[in-house]
Amino acid sequence: MKKGIHPEYYEINVTTTDGKTVKMYSSVNRDLVLSMDNLNHPAWTGQRNNDSVKGKRAAEFKNKFAGFNF
């Protein structure tokens, strides 16, 4: 590896939404406080609502190709 082209890494504290703190390394020398993580993101909590698009893509396909017999 070439010398002098890689960034410095610093040990930082990352605070999750439940207040837990985890030590990580980053090239940015400041602590992070997360506003979204796996505890409150809809993709992980099951609160994501896809009911509005359920069946919509199939219906669009059928309408688009209604004249074809397959």
C-alpha cells in the first residue's frame, strides 16, 4: 500500500435510539447519535405498509398486455 494516502481512523462512540453506545472506528472524528436504526425502522419492525401496491403491478401488466393471448 502507498504511504500517506489513507485517512486517519479515530475511535468514535455511536449511540443508538435506545441509548446504547457502541465503539467503532471512522475517518470522521466525531461521535454519532442515530435517529434511525433497526429498533425503529419500518423495514425491520414490520410497520412498512405495502398494501397499497399489492396486486397493482400484476393488474398493470394484465391491462398492458390484455390483447395478447398467453
